[in-house]
Amino acid sequence: MSDQMTRITLARRPEGTPVPEDFGLETGPLPEVADGEMLVAVEVFSLDPYMRGRMNAVKSYAAATEIGDTMTAQGVGRVLVSKAEGFAEGDMVMGTTGWASHAVLKATEALKWDNGLPPSTALGVLGMPGFTAWTGLREYGRPKAGETLVIAAATGPVGAMVGQLAKAAGLRTVAVAGGADKCALAREKFGFDAAVDHRAYDDASSLRKALAEACPDGVDIYWENVGGKVLEAVIPLMNDHGRVPICGTIAWYSGVDGDTDRLPMVWRSMLTKRLSVNGFIIFDHWGGYRDFLTEVAPKVASGEITYLEDVTEGLENAPEAFISMLSGGNMGKTLVRLA
Ligand SMILES: NC(=O)c1ccc[n+]([C@@H]2O[C@H](COP(=O)([O-])OP(=O)(O)OC[C@H]3O[C@@H](n4cnc5c(N)ncnc54)[C@H](OP(=O)(O)O)[C@@H]3O)[C@@H](O)[C@H]2O)c1
């Protein structure tokens, strides 16, 4: 067993879109393990859009990552040393590992992954993104058969799960995705009824025309993943009493350029269409995670719910993979596998 730990740190706060120099690579001794804790050799960790927000020194629903700290992430790995009741050497566990080769996890914050499904699924289809989709659609989307749902970032882990659950509930599902390949993926793998390439339209009004064709009966649920041009295009297409679960606004995570003046128009539509707009953060809902696993894990095991992973090999390549994912370079759930 190596006595060294390698980790990716936040070297400085990004200005706009992150660049590789914003990250550091550090090696040091393995951390100590206290009672109630375990040392884990990380096998795979998750790269998620929310991590961009943690790089800023602003107050949000979670504390910012400090300069020099390990970048935050959920990961899965094998227990090397356990001083925690119920966890033994060799167990596969999920927890907040960070972008690192090793992590010390508290027993109270770790979940044993022993359901026979690939450990990587604990980070995507059966992890935080899949759970976000399942929770948000039930609680805030409130889908009814025959309705139309629109979602962008449709081939990512949140979008793919929302699309499949909504389709199974009898909705017309319309994907917004970046590029022809992702649109084909949305239709062919994730079962969307239609897919619109947001990169093919320069402005919100031309994107809106394409979306109007894909949504002949209007839009009942706009699952907000991205903000920006897509938000502006969709809101005027909403039907009365439509629902807008606000899950993410990735178009604005590295800054807002130019389109703030259109906010009043969007906001007014919220009023005139009597929309239900709910911001939500999945960390408030963790109590339901086991119910989610009970319902959805068998569907993943049987193939009824499908998923796609985009795996980068090597800790040192995590920053490039993260930067690429933020601008749509990923095909499926972004993961980093350690050698
Ligand atoms: N509220 C919560 O608790 C919660 C939990 C999990 C995730 N989220 C949010 O859910 C959203 C999706 O997360 P994910 O993990 O499934 O991400 P993801 O789809 O794997 O990756 C992000 C995707 O966003 C799209 N994108 C980036 N910039 C865009 C832009 N300007 N306009 C349109 N699309 C853009 C890209 O897809 P295309 O190439 O297809 O455009 C990119 O692949 C994110 O906003 C995330 O922050 C929120």
C-alpha cells in the first residue's frame, strides 16, 4: 500500500471559465484515521457542475472551497483501514472523498456499496444526480400523462434520468442538447420524443421557434438545468399552471454576459402564466435517498433505466475533464477513474 496521497487542490479562484492553472496537484503522507473513521483508496470520483460554484468565495448553500483545499467530490473506493464499526477492510464505500487518491471517511457519512451494481453508478444514475432528478420531478415537476416536459443538458445524468422518468409517466419529452450527436443520443438512448440542438441557434427567439415546433401543445414542465438562452426561449412557450423546477443554471456558473436585461420579460411571464417555480437543493432531501435506491436500483439492474458514463483516466487529468464538462464536452456522467 502506498504511504502517499495525491490530491487536486484549488490553487486560485477562477475568473470566468476555469483554466488548468486554477488547480494544483499535491502529494503528501496518508492522513491519520481516528475512531469511527476509515481510510479509503479512491477508485472513481464524480465531477459535477456544482463544484464550479464552490470555487468562488461567495456565500451559498454550501461553504466555498478554500485556496489550497482539496477540490470537493463524491467518490467510491475500497476501505484500506477501518476504525469504524460496520466497515471492514475491502468494503466498497461511497462518500465525500474529494479529488484525491485517498480519503478519510466518517462511518456516519459513508454508504457501503454492496448491491452488485458497478460502483460508478453510485455517483451518477444511482447517485446524487439521479436522486436529484427523481426527487425534483416528483416534488416540483408533478408530471401528468399527456403533458410536455422540456429539459436541457438532456444527456447528462440529471437530464437523462428526468427524461426517462417523465417518458415512463406518459409525458412527451423534449431534449435540448449541444450538438447533433447529443441530440441523437437523447432520442435513441434516453427515449426523448424530440431533441433540439441549442448550438444551432444564435439567439433565444430562433431557438424558441424550433422548440415551439417540438412542443405543439406547449410546455407544462420546464426542468431548469441551464438558464441563459434556453430559459429565455422556453418560458414564453409555457402553458398556464406550468411548473419550473429550478435545478441548475450552468450557463451562468462562470459569470453572466449580456442577457440580464431580458430578466424582466422572463420574470413577468412567471406571473402572467401563474407558474410554480421552485428552487431546490438536493442536499435538503437526503432522507429520501434509500427510497430512491429501493425504487430505481432494480430498474437500472434490469436495464429499464439506462445510463452513460464519460470516464477520464488519472487524477491529474481531472481539471481538464471538469473544464470540458462545464462547456458540454462530456457525453454522459463525468467521472475520473484512478489507476
Ligand atoms: N439543485 C440540485 O441539487 C442539483 C443537483 C445536481 C445537479 N444540479 C444541476 O443540474 C444541471 C445538470 O447537471 P448534470 O450533472 O446532469 O450535468 P451534465 O449534463 O453532465 O453537464 C453539464 C451540461 O450542461 C450543458 N451546458 C453547459 N453550458 C450550457 C449552456 N450555456 N447552455 C445550455 N447547456 C449548457 C452541457 O450539455 P450540452 O452540451 O447538451 O449543452 C453540459 O454537458 C447543472 O446545472 C447542475 O448544477 C443541481
